[in-house]
Amino acid sequence: MINKSAPKTLDYVLRTATLLAIAGCTSVQPTSSQEPAVTIPQAVVNIADPRQNLTTAGLREQDNCYWYQHTNPLEVTLLPLRTIDGRPICAS
């Protein structure tokens, strides 16, 4: 004899698993203030492309250039801070 409730139970389990999997994909944005983590000189702010996140910018010792965190739905990546015309901003 075939249990007629089995397809409904399987459907319920699959839907629940799908909802749980999707719920795990939501991103949580930090609720911290917009204050920069590291204070960068005003001269750097003045020449930096405004489309970059200056609140995360800082000077990296390895190359003596400014870098910032670029955040997208998939990852957070360190990128060189650049001027409007695309040149990297480095300390002299």
C-alpha cells in the first residue's frame, strides 16, 4: 500500500529546506557609524574618487598607498584608493 501523504510531506520538507537555505543568504550590514576607521589626510579625501568608501580607507605599509574596502553582495575586497582619473593615491 502506498502512503498518499508521503508526497505532501516531501513537498513540505523541500519547501522548508529551501526557505532555510535562502534565509542564510541574506546579508547583514554593519550598524556602525560612518566615521572612518583610520583618519586619512584631508588632501587625500579631496583628490579621491567619491564613489569609493573613504570610511574604510587607510594607508597600507607594504606599498605606502591608501586602500579601502569595497563591499558587494558576494565579498569584501581591499582595493587601492584612486583619484577621479584612476591613479592610485600613495604617500610620498
